[in-house]
Amino acid sequence: MQKIIKNRQIIDSSWNYVQPDSLTQEKLQFPDGDIVVSVSDWHSFRDLCLAHPGKLGLILQSDEEPSCVQNDLEHFEMIAIHFPAFGDGRGYSSARELRTKYKYEGEIRATGDVLRDQLQLMERCGFNAFEVRKDRDLVEAMAGFSDFSFTYQADLSNPLPSFRRN
Amino acid sequence: MYLYTEKDQKIIEQRVAQYQNQTERYLAGKLSDDEFLVLRLQNGLYIQRHAPMLRIAVPHGMLNSKQIRMLAHISRHFDKGYAHFSTRQNVQFNWPKLEQVPEILKLLATVQMHAIQTSGSCIRNTTSDQYAGVAVDEVADTRPYCEIIRQWSTFHPEFTLLPRKFKIAVSGALTDRAATQVHDIGLYVVKNAQGETGFQVFVGGGLGRTPIVAPLIKEFLPEKHLLTYLEAILRVYNRHGRRDNKYKARIKILVKALTPDVFAKKVDDEWADLRDGPTTLPEAEIERIRACYQDPEYLTFPGDNESFISHIESNPSFKIWVNRNTVQHKTPGYRIINLSLKETGQAPGDVSDTALESIADLADRFSFGEVRSTHEQNLVLADVQQSDLFELWNKLKTLGFATPNIGLLTDIICCPGGDFCALANAKSIPIAEQIQRRFEDMDYLHDIGDLDLNISGCMNACGHHHVGHIGILGVDKKGQEFYQVSLGGSANEDAAIGKIVGPSFKEEDIANVIEKIIHVYLENRIEGERFIDTYRRIELAPFKERVYAKNH
């Protein structure tokens, strides 16, 4: 089982990612346990996903906006946001919108090119779980959460900007 | 100027520690070149032609004498004894060692300076009018807004990995001295009919491969909404800006593709969620920042200083310098002084370590200990008493900063070019020098009058060639350096992109070409007309005809 960071703890992840386009009308078979489906699979096989006995999660690619599932968020216990490269910053806006615009309270997980030097920024945008890239040490990566003890902006760690805090 | 609170100080110190750790991990092989690239760029460190280049932020061009002395110290001990002032009011060191950068940053932090977000795909240093707070034509002092934007943009969690770099400029005077309309976001501080302060918001201007003057997308944004509205613009850009092609990734391409109206609508939709939220600026916060930019303790003078006037009357050289390099100050008895960094033979914007120290001394003695950098790559002492001007002029002459050429043809904006920059297609500093030598005759130069001549060594346009009245762009043709000339650009409130005259010229012909262009102007100008006015009246054809005419 993959080790990940969730709520700043190292834990085992129970989620299985359903390969996109692996489902067809002829062969509708999910893996056992908790599953994460793509946006297109969710839209194509909604009833089947809901009937699955395990927990249900969704993965958003960097070019998929949360608005494409805005009315379905209650069905997902976890939403993964994929970073194809750590320099692709679209996922930050996705997480922030999920939390602030759509009031999503489930797990938001960063997947893909997830590295220590971005963890604090990601957390501030609403991510609470991190699949750190497999070639990196998780314990070392945890240091990335505490690079800064003070920041200026209103974000998910600090709902008020510095000028409204006491 | 703004003085750091404990928290402001803490954030830059923690940044030093973070960057030191990143450098150590890179040197230990725990970060790949590509991974470290993004991290070091976010901290202003490029790998250049000969060595790394470190860019230091100078927020809205404001420096105090202590900071200038620190820049001198760093240039002496970590560089080759000089610093370069860039076209974005920043300072660049061309020869630091990668391993020593954390140590340099530590020293900078002791004087409230940093290199945060001076490069990379993030929100860069906000630039402004070098005469902010002292200009006679000012609507409002822009510096408090620039500082508010600096704090908001520093490590903004959502906008640190944008599609491409992002530059904001703020101008608050009738004359735009900040090239505001060729920025990703340009803000003009304005008052509405009710006398309330707010902003005209321009989005999607820029130079580079696709030069565009920014369209206006908001007529009047009340000041308290500044940050929430910027946040809405950045979110639309972060989400929708192109990431598949570096050359189409700036916000100007998005605004153009969507059309300004559709883009503005998208921003308004996004803003609806953010407006009046916690990031709305309370009056008390604007006041807190504004309090840092209050006038220094000016003395009261009934009018012009008598000895100043008599020096002007008796000394023609002094008079020329006063008229050219100094500007009327809002307070009677004071002048704004420009230090020209454009003496012939000196690379535009370069200042030696000892000269920096002398400038710091002059600032302490004559101008409340403050110095400003300009996007034209000069320096300003903003608050000098008229009675001190003659003495200051003599000192500046000794230092080589009194060339009376501010705003003239030889006050060339010029990027470091092929001599330093890894991106450049061609050299630019030697071209500037070639032109300066041709126009060394001061009477002739002053007769030509106001003229912006800008040189870039490649189409990234760091030398702002598109918005020079005359622009020169270095191009590479089969390994040889050629120069394309454009005419009619402007970086002011009447911003315009210059038109290319025609086929490019050889390096050795540039001064001749410029001279021909000047001849056409002098032959055609109507009394009092500046070069740009004549160009706008007679347009490109007569210039084109002359520069390509066979010798006769």
C-alpha cells in the first residue's frame, strides 16, 4: 500500500485509481475497495460508480475545472488533483475553488509531481493529502510544511489576510 | 519609504533559510537541474553566459542609503565591483557564485531586501513612477499601493506557478512615467466624480514577441477592491492562460484570444465570489501603509533660492544640467534630481561599488537618505534643496553622473545583451556606445531634444525597443548580428508600439542609420515639435526612404 501524507501524518492510502478509459459498456469492472474515477468515467458511469460497495473518489486533471462536477461533490469522499509537472499551477486554483466556492469538505489530495517545496503552498490552497513523488523521502518532505510561520494572504490555513488578524 | 514590521522581516529571513536548504539539496544531488531551475528562478537566479545572474528586488524603485551601501558591499565581495540597474527598477549582479547566493541573501535581509519573485512564472516586482510623492502632476502617491501589492503577491499560495511571468505597474500622475500600459496589469490611480480614489485597470499589455498596448478593462475600481480584483484577474489567468507554448503563455495572448470584453466579463464573474471578502482592503490598512510614505520634513521656503538662480544665470553648463536633469518638485525650494547613468562609454545602468557608496553619501547629505531607480536605468535623488544644487552638481560631475542627457537620444535604455545574457541574439551595449559617440556634441544633442531610444538584444525586449521613439532590436541572421530599427513607439500615457522601418542593418551601420533618421526629423520638424510629434505627423515613409536610399 502506498504511503502518503494526510493532515501532516504519514499514513497508508487505501485508494485504488481506476485507469481512465479502462471501462467499456462490455466490461464494467471496478477494482475492489475504495476507488478513484476520472471525470469522464463519472459522467459516463455515474450509477455504476454510486453502486460500488467501497468509497468513491474523483480525480481532476490540471485542465479540468471543479465546475464540471459542482453539483456532484457530495458523492466524493476524496478529490485528487493531478499535477503533470510541479510547475503547472492550475491545481492550486482548483483546490481553492473546491474549498471556498463550492465548500467541499472532503479530502483534497495532490497527485503526480508533488514535491516538498510546494507542500505548504498546496496546503494553504486547501490540499490536506499528498502523494509525494515516489522517489522522495516522506519524512524529509514533511519539513516543507513549516518553511514559513507567517504569510500575508487569506487562505485555507489563515482565513484572514495579515491585515485583518490580531 | 516602507519600513518592515517584525513579520515582514521574518518572512524574508525564512525565505533565506528555505532557499539555503534548496541550494544545499541541489548541490547534494537531491534536486535535479530542472527542479532546482524553477526554485532558483523564483529567487532571481539565472544561469547566464559566463556566470549566474542574481536579480534583487527594488520595490517600486525605492532604496535607502543603507541598502545602497549593502549593494556596494555585495558587488565588491561577491561580484566584480559593480551592480546593474535594470529596466524594471531592480538591481542585477552578473558574477555571483551559485554557492554564495544564500550568503548574499542573508546580507540583503539585514537591510530589508530580497530577491523574492524577481524571476520565474510568478508575480514580479511591482514598478512605478520614480517621481511618486514629489511630482507636481500627481493625482495620488502610488507607492502605498505598490507596497500593498508587494505584500499580497509575496508567496501568494495560488499564484506562484503561473503560466508565465506577471508584471504589474502603477502610475498616479498625468504623465505616465512607468510604461504602465505595456504591463500584464497596468493601474492608473484616478479620482471619480465624487472625489473617491480608485484605479483604471488595464490588462494584457506587454512587449516581447507580441507587443501589445493593454486594453482598459475596468473604468473605475474603488481602492478597497484592489486586491480582490487583482485576485480575480490572476485566477482567470492561472486557470486559462496557455501552458502549451511558452511564447503564447502571457496574459496578453489570453486577453487577445478571448477579446478584452469577454476577458473582463470572466474577471467580473470570478470577482463576484471574492468581492467584499476578507481580502477587501480596510481603510486602516491603506492608512498604515500610507503613513510610511509621508513627506519628509521639508523646510519652508518662500520661493526660489537666490544663489540657485544666480548660478543658473552665470553658469551655462549648470543651467543646461538643471533644465535637463532636474525636475520641478511639488514643494517650493526643492528639486528632483536625476543622476544619469548614461555617460558615453559606460554600460547603461551599471554603477561601480565605490560610486554606489558615493551615491549613498549624497543621498544622506542632500536627499533624506533615499534614492530611487528608474525604468530608464537612471537614479533619482527626489528631495534636494535648490540651495544645494550647485554643490551637488559639482559632485555628480566628478562621479560621472551629471551628463545632461536625461530624456535625450543618448539616455538609452539598453538590456545587458549578448555580452552577458544567454538569451540574447546580439550585443546591445556596444550599439548604445556607438550611438552615444556619434551624438556626443551636446549642442546638437540638445537641439534634437526629447527622444527615447531603446535597444534590446533579442525579442524578449528587456530594453523596451517596441516603445522607444526609436527602437533597435538585435537579430541573428545565420550567426551574424543584425539590427532592426522601429519608429514611433511610446511608453507614456499615449503608449504605442513602434513600426519596423524595413530590413535590418549591419552593426557598423547603426549610427549612420540613426543619424539619417535624425536628419529627416530636423528637416521636417515644425518649431517646438518633438521627434515623436514629427513622426506622428509625417509618418514612416520619409524616414524609410532616407535610410534605404542609395548613397548619393
